[in-house]
Amino acid sequence: MRITWFAWLAQHADEYGYSDGPLRATIGTVAVLVTAALLWFALHRHRPAAMAAAGLTCALGVGWLAFH
């Protein structure tokens, strides 16, 4: 599912604000993923909370990058 999502995002990159260039898009996406990973590790004792926080961070972060 993740590979399919990344493939879809790559196919529609110019429609969602990633047209600023692949380097800027990669840096922003990696920053969002690192933030989500840090939340996951911070909340690792409470797995449902960790999953929810990391998933929400990814969705909001990539959404914000896409439309700004």
C-alpha cells in the first residue's frame, strides 16, 4: 500500500505543489517522516497512541507540503 501511494504521489507530483523541484520535495517529505518516526519512538510504550500520532503527522505533513 505504501509503494502504491508513493507511486500515485509521484505520478501527480506537479498537481500537488511538489513542482518546486525534487530536492525541495524530498527534503520536506523526509522531514515529515523523521518527525513521525520521532513521535512513534516517543510514544512506543503506548502502541495505539504511537500509531495514531505518527499516521496523523504523516497525513497532515504531506498534505501541508502538497498544498503550500
